[in-house]
Amino acid sequence: MAAKTYTLLGPDRRPYQSATPGALGGYRPARIYGRLDCPAALRAIARGQYVRNRVFFADEQTAVAAGYRPCAVCLPAAYAQWKGSGPFGAPQVTSPRNYPGSCSQREPKIPKAANVKSAN
């Protein structure tokens, strides 16, 4: 009987056969990697999405070398480090609320004074 093999993605983004299963999963279109038990990935799989574009990595170094970023849900510390890495990683934005045009960037509304007449 032949030993079971697993298809993993290498640092060159090419699939290869391995006798050991992948330690991390990834989503090819967004180039995100995370734990195999990631709640966000499991929700997407339950909805019928994600499966066709699922890839697996032997370790975190391989995922990073392949150009994938950490998942914000299941790897928050690695994601925070990636996010603050600058121009070759993610943009240095502290929060999604700090994007131009978001609520925190708008001028605060000042209530209009009632019955104020201008002096002419």
C-alpha cells in the first residue's frame, strides 16, 4: 500500500508532494496563511468558499517566503508585526479607521445654535 502524500506549496509557490501534512493553511487569492483551525477560514469553508483556493505550507517561513501574510484572526501577533513592517510588507496603518475617508478622518459635526441671528 502506498504511503499517503500531501500537496504543499513551496517558497517558490510551486506545489510539491510531502509525506507529512501541512502545518498551516492558506488562501491563494488573498495570499493569507493561518492555522488549520482558524475560525475565519472554517467559516468560509462552511459557506462553500475558500476550498478551491486552499493551499498548505510546511511552516511559517515557507509561507512568508512564498509571499503570504499572516491571518489577523488566528495569528494576531504575527499579523501586527507584518502590518507594521513598512513598504515591503503592509502599509503602516494603525487601524482600519485611519484610512482616508473613514469615520475617524471626518470633521466632527458641530450642532447649529438654535435661533441665532446674524448682526447686520
